[in-house]
Amino acid sequence: MKGMNDSMDELLEILRDIQPDVDYEHCETLIDDGYIDSFALISLITSINRVFDAEITAEHIVPENFNSARAIMDLIQRLAAE
Amino acid sequence: MVTMSDGMRKNLLEYLENSAARYPDRLAFTNGETGLTFQALAAAARAAGSALSEYGPRRPVAVLMPKQADMVAALLGVLYSGNYYVPLDWEMSAPRLQKILAAVEPAALVCDAGSEKRLSELGYAGPVRLYEELRAAPAEDALLARIRAQALDIDPAYVVFTSGSTGAPKGVIASHRNALDYIEQLSAVLEADPRTVFGSQTPFYVDACLKELYTTLKCGAQTVIIPKTLFTSPVRLIAFLNEQRVNTICWVSSALTIVSSLGGLKAATPEYLRLIAFGSETFPLRQFEIWRAALPDVKYIHLYGPTEATGMSCYYVIEPGAPLPREKIPIGFPFANTGVLLIDEAGQPVAEPGRVGEMYIRGAGVTMGYFRDSPRTGEAFVQNPLHGDYPEIVYRTGDRACYDEEGALVFAARADQQIKHMGYRIELAEIEEAARDCGAVDACCVFDERTSRMTLFCLSEEDEASLRRRLKNQLPAYMLPAAVISCAAFPLTINGKIDRAALKKRAAERR
């Protein structure tokens, strides 16, 4: 299994590819403040599912799980542990 | 109340007045928590109209408010005052709002207390009226009756701004007659009645909102305004639709796609939906199939139409159990009292299936033209090309289509650089101009229809992130390209024009 830091770097890379101009290390309102809109969210989830071999389903798609890189990482790890 | 002797409606406010008399205590517009009944809506609109009458008649009044029931009251208040409204929203971005306000020079700007705090961002120096004060003003019945008696159905009701090809926003101005004709036909197609509960997705500053707004007033129905953030939480969105018992939605196709592609329909079911109308852009068949499989008993209606013909001009109904279209969903047939001419490059009408022509729209829904722009009005609002016997202005859409074997129209392509993205009509030239405004030497924006992705190429030494940052201040979110690419030179065609096809290929390869 990949180390935490490697995974976080991969996630940040995905996020920057979709929307480069955000301070992902600190931003905690990615959804609430519209940095990631519903279209970016589709790209993001598709990429995460592919890169992390995860299966994010509609139940997981709520702002709390996507408002920060940290929250997204937690979601990915929760899904991996299931 | 003034009505024409034959009972024909001549003012949009008659819809409101009839419903306020018949269903005074029914909730007309709500966000699920707060809202206005028909009676409260009429009272607020009449009060605002009385106070705004000093600016009239027939002058533009801008309304800058959040998408809530109060904004509907403000828009209708402008109509009561004998003026026409220009709906605005902060999500249009400050530079765009500035351009629009400069182009319109409104007689007054109506805003709520929250918007007033931010007005300094717009450099607007004209009169400002606070909605909270207008609403509290006394309604002057005699004054309003006098204004109505002098109003004609050919008088303007609103101006909505679309993206213009020279980069400047383009205002489409429509009359009461245009909107009345549209709503009469549309409400019949939607089979709207007092039991209809709309779930409104589209912003109030585009013509798409007319569907819910005026059909609700005409039929004594209800519009539930869906909080925008719910479109990032499909399961909560569906829960909201169920809580509010929404049974009818008229969304841009991409909003339906969001719900289905995020797996929303696997996790929850909109239980009350009976009718789903969609349009503004292609609805991918694969997504349509997901909806159809999840909600087989719903009636689906594909709508097509340009802002310049008020809203929607054609519709195609897919009844429950009807076979799925094989390739794309047709745009179908014109509404009653609307005509579509399909004309080939030689200027001759196209009759046989499969052959492509350009669509021209004729009928009472053809709007008055572009606001303060005779040259562009003259280019698009033209004499019916099939005869010169008497004056007949039709709208040249720039959209190409053909007939299928059943005689239904099928959309083929745009004739120019105008695209549909996330339900908004966008001129790529406007994005290119914004890039030049941000310091790029030149810019070329390409759109990939398959992936629905815009890529902006800039001749610039600046790095991509800072270009993007500046563009973001300049453009509304829906106009922001998915990727910004700095380059040293553009590929050119043999005619010396930027080779868009080559850039499009480069954009696709970069993915």
C-alpha cells in the first residue's frame, strides 16, 4: 500500500489538473465557495476512482467529503478500509 | 383590471392577478423555507411598481438580487411600473455586470440590502432603489390602473443578456406579447395546472427561467427554487425534490447529466416527478437511458429554442414506454403558433428528410431584437427569405437541422463559433476577448463537443496559472475554460487564419 504522503501528492495532482488555481493545502470550502463546481466534481470523482481504485458512490457525494483535500483523502481511506 | 374586449391577454401581470384572486393563500415561489403566496407576491409587486412608476414608462430597470421569491416580486414590480426589467445576478461576475449596466444605463437599479453593500464593485452611478423599501411603500391602485390602461402588449417586458460575438454582451428585448404567446403554448405542452410543482434550476437572468416563472403565475402552480449547492450532492438534491414534492422539472440537460453521472439515481429516487423537460444542449443518450431506466413512468420532453424567439420554439415528447431514439433525441416540432423554416444554402426550403438546412423561426414569439443594436438586429431579424410580398420579420437562428423520416426536426450543428456549455450560450469570441483584456497577445478558444470541454490557447509569456487567475475575475464561472494553455505561436491555415481545427486536435491530445 502506498504511503499517506504519496497518496496525498497524487490527490493534489488530480485536483490541480482539474482546477489549478486553488490553495488545496489550506482551503476548507472547496465546494461551499464554488472552487469545485458540479462539473469539476464529476471529473474529480472519475479520476479518484481510477487512480485510487476506489468506488465513490452518490451517498458519499456531499460537501463534507469534498470541502478540503484532507476530507477527500479521509474519504478515500475510509473506502479502502471497507 | 383592464382586459381586452375579446378576453385576450395583453399583459403578463394578468397571470399574476388571476392567480392571486383564485389562489391567494397558495405558496407561489419558495426555496423550501421561505417564500411568497400569490397574494403576498402581488402585494409586494404592486407596492414596488407604484414606487418605481416615477421612472416610466418603457424604461429599463435593472434588478440585482439573489434568486429568491423576493426577486420575482421585484421583477413583477418593474412590470407594474410600466417599465421593463433587466435581471442580474452576482454570479454573472463583476466585469460582466459592469458592461451590462454601462450598455443599459438603467433608469434605476433595484437591489436588496445584501447587494447594496457590494454595489461599489460595479462603479454604477445611477439611481439605486432598495427592494426592502419598495416593498413597504403604499400601493397606489389608481396610478397602477392608469399605467396599465396605457400599456400595449407590444411594449417590452424584459431584456436578458446573452454572450455576443464581438465580446460585448448582447441584450435580447422581448415584449409582453412575445412572452404571453410563449407561455400559452409552453404551458399546454407541459400540461401545467394548479397541481404542478416545479423544481427551478436555471438562474433568473436567463430566459430559461420564464418557463417556471410565468407558467406558475398563469396556472396557479408552484415553483420551488432549488439551492444551487445541491447540485454537488445528488442524494440530497433528490431528497429535496421529494420533500418539496416536485413533480415537474425543466432543467438544462447538463443538470440532469450531473445527477445521473454521479450515480444519484442509483442511490435515491425522485418519487413525485411526472414530467421532465430538458434542453439547451445535447443530452447524451447514455445519460438519458439512465434516467429512463430509473423513472420509466415519467414523460420526457426535449425542448429547443433560442433566446431571440423568447424561449423554446420546438418540442419532442417521449411518452412512457415509447422506444428510445436511436441516435439523438430530435428537437421535434414547432409549438402551436410558431413556424420553423428550414432553408438550404441556395435559399430554398428543405423538405426531404436527411438534408440539412438552417432554421429560421417565425411567429409571435420572435422577440423585438437586440437592445440598442440596430446593426446586429438587422443581421439576425430578417425578412422571411421565402417571399418579399409583405413585411415579415423572422429570426435567423444560425442553427442547422434536418427532418427525420417522421418529419421531426433533428439538430445538426451551429453555423458559427457559438456553443452551448452547461446550458449557457457562449460565444467563444467573448472568452478570447477577455483573455486579450487580461494581457494575452492573442487568444483562441476551442470547444470539444464530445467532452464538452473548452480549451483556451493564449499567445502570452505569462504562466498559465496567473492567466487563469485573471480570467477568473473577468468571466462568470460557466465561461471559464477547462484548460488554459500558453503558447508562442498559433498554427495558421493557408488563408492566414488561426487554424482552429489544429488547436482542437492539440487540446484533445493534451488530455
